[in-house]
Amino acid sequence: MRTVSPAAARRTSSVTRRSPVENVNASMRIVAAAIATASSSAVDAAPLIERAGKLEAIEIDRDLAAALAARFPPFKLTVHCADALEFDFARFPSGIRLVGNLPYNISTPLLFHAARYAARVRDMHFMLQLEVVERMVAAPSTRAYGRLSVALQARFRMKKLFNVSKGAFRPPPKVESAVVRLQPLANILKLDEDLLRKAFSARRKTLKNALPGIDFAALGIDPTLRPENLSPEDYARLSMNSIL
């Protein structure tokens, strides 16, 4: 994962626990997508560092962290040997930009973790498994729509930018990939995470059975709908009035 701060700091942070992007065109396209939304410069580490004023990389493997730190001068790169799932991004100035080639096996918990810092980031650009990106941007009442969709759409405006083929990686993965952009909403919706988790653990049930004890009529929500039918705004209303 990589992070770029406001123009003065020009800071970028990165997580590297996946197959590297071998295809140069794919790497540069990802970098171009990350810097296209603002004047600050910011996925393979090399092309990103070349464009970023300052890169902060997060790498859990000590040997890889040391190798990465030895490859670039400290004024260009700072490597944090840490677990991205536990990393406190609040240590960076507000307005950071996160860029990451996220490990597929922990991508969903990483997204939930990064989402907690929505109010502090300028934007995020992640490469993920295509299926995960489709879940992120899915609309209500579709098969891909779920807890991840609601949690992220309540905080971010998201757009799938482009697919990345298997051949762009070394070694090639078994799944397709895609790059997605997340930009914080001006008004971030507050959600009851326990309510959201409970709702989607029973997504095929009606709301009145999945979330008993809530007066849906008072909120203007049809209790015969299913959790997958509600928008993030609906969940924000439920969260404000939840008695769970």
C-alpha cells in the first residue's frame, strides 16, 4: 500500500505482499491512475517512487523491507516494517493518498481497515481481485452487493478504472484483477457495524426476521425487503435508530 500526502509533504505509503506487477505498461497505467486526480505526484515500487515526491512503504516481511530500503535513498523512500492490517494511518498528515497492490488473501479486511481513515485521506487507488472490485461498486439488489459494498459506499465514491490481466504478474495468479479508485464523500455516512454484520449474515431473510426489534415502519422502510435491497443511506438511517 502506498500513501501520498498533500503537495508539501508529497508522501506515499505502500503494502507489498503480492506477486509484483511484471508488465511495465500495467505498472505505469496504475501509477497514472493514481496521480490523475491531483497535482501531487505519486505498482511496482520503482515507477511509483519515480513519480512520488516521498514514498512510505509498509512491508511485513523484514527481508523484503530491508531490500526495498536499500534500493532507494531515504529522502525518496521510508519503509515501515509492519502489518498493514494493524498500521495506524493517522500517523500521516491529513490528505494522504493510499496506493496499493493488495494481497488477495487479506484484501477485504485491509479495505475495512483503510476505510476507518476515510476522513483523513485524499483518495485511494488499489489493485484487487476483480471479484472484490465488483463487490465494492455493486448496486443494491444485485448478487455482488453486500456488507463490503455498504461499508465502503457509505464513505467513498468509487469507480472501477480498468482490468489487469493475469499475464501482467509474475507468477501469474489464477484470478483476474482490477484497479479501483476510492474518493471520500463530503458527508460520510455513520453506520452501526454490528447491525450491518448481523443484517448480511442473514441476507436471504426479510428485514423483520434478520433485524428483529426495529420499527421499520417508523423509518419508512418496508420490513419485507431483504438486507441486500437497502442502500447505504437506508443503513445509515437504521444505524441512527438501532436498538440492537
